[in-house]
Amino acid sequence: MGFLTVTSTRERAVTEQAEAVPSTTRLIAAALDELMSTGDRGDALREAGIASLEAALQIAAASDRAQQDSHGDQEAVRLAREALACARAAVVATTCAVRALHGAGRHGGPPARPVPPS
């Protein structure tokens, strides 16, 4: 089980967004899909990368949506909020990775299992 997990609902939402938006957003979604389907999900740095790509995807989708409707579409606002949540997740995962790497460097051993910030 990974440190931070992305539910199948989230994965479906990512795929649906990728199918419904322009090529730049599809490119980000493809990179996210590749990263999510390879490797160990227990690595905090990998999770930080996934969350960062999720944030980028949400930002691109919000931008695409806002350009489609210049009247303050609520969907663009929702997507921007999702981007903020993903960015926060990236910060938490990166913080955990830094703590684990710092602890390993200080003690000369392999990185400890990441501990979420308090």
C-alpha cells in the first residue's frame, strides 16, 4: 500500500478530463497516467511527483474551462480548488520525503518510512 494513494475514482476523473480537453492537458494526463502505473507507490518523492502532476492537470483543465466560458464558470472554480488540494498533497509528500532522507543521512542508513507532518 502506498504512502499517499489515489483512489480509482480519482484515476477515472483524470482519464475523463484527459479525454475532454485540449492536447496540452492530454499530455499532462498521459504523463500522470504513466507515473501512476509504474513503480512503487510507497515512495514519498514519487507521490510528490504524482500530486504535482495532478495539480498541473487540474490547473490546465481549469484554464481550458475558463477560456471556454469567460463568465466565471463554476466548473473552472471547482477545478482550480482541486488543483490547490493536489498542490497541498505534493507539499505534504515532499515534506515527508525530506524528513525521511534527512533522517537517513544523519543516521547513515536507508531512508526511514515517511512520517506525515504534524
